[in-house]
Amino acid sequence: QVQLVESGGGLVQAGGSLRLSCAASGIIFSDYVMAWYRQAPGKQRELVANITSGGRRNYADSVKGRFTISRDNAKNTVYLQMGSLKPEDTAVYYCAAEFEWRYWGQGTQVTVSS
């Protein structure tokens, strides 16, 4: 059974930082591209960042220079370090594991107040 469990969301003031974590089980973690997506109210889910097993990273233009994705293959965990947060970063953030299938976590709320 595949499980992706996110943690680390919360309420933060604009300009602040948060770190999201996603612990994976039930998959061969190193086979998967790991990703963070987000969905704001009334908007489509969008890719925030992803990272290959080898560490190649890709970011949405809106978060470049502010967010950093990383992974620890020994701990089956992917992280999203978010800095210089803006109110428009407010969304539910989802972890995803992508290989032959895409598996989703349950999501964690991030709210940035102005």
C-alpha cells in the first residue's frame, strides 16, 4: 500500500518561511520522481517543483529563487523549503510520487497572511 504523508504546513506571515516534508512508504523511493504541487481555492492544481532520484530539480517560475526541493533517499522523504512567502503562495500543497503511476498525498494547508 502506497502512502505519502505530508507535514509542516501552517499559518505564516508574508516574508516568512516554512518547510514541508513528505514521507513515502510502499514504493521503491529511488525509482520515483518526487514532486510538490499546490492548489489554491478556485484554481487548478499546479506543479511547484520536482526532483529526480539523481537530484535534478525543476521549479515553477513563480517560486524560483524562493523555494528549494530536496530529497533524502535513505529516509524516503522529500522536502520543500519555502522562503520569502507571499499571500499568493496560500494553497493546499500536495506531495506526489511519479513513475509509471502518480501517487498523491493527502495535502497540507499553507496559509500566508499579509
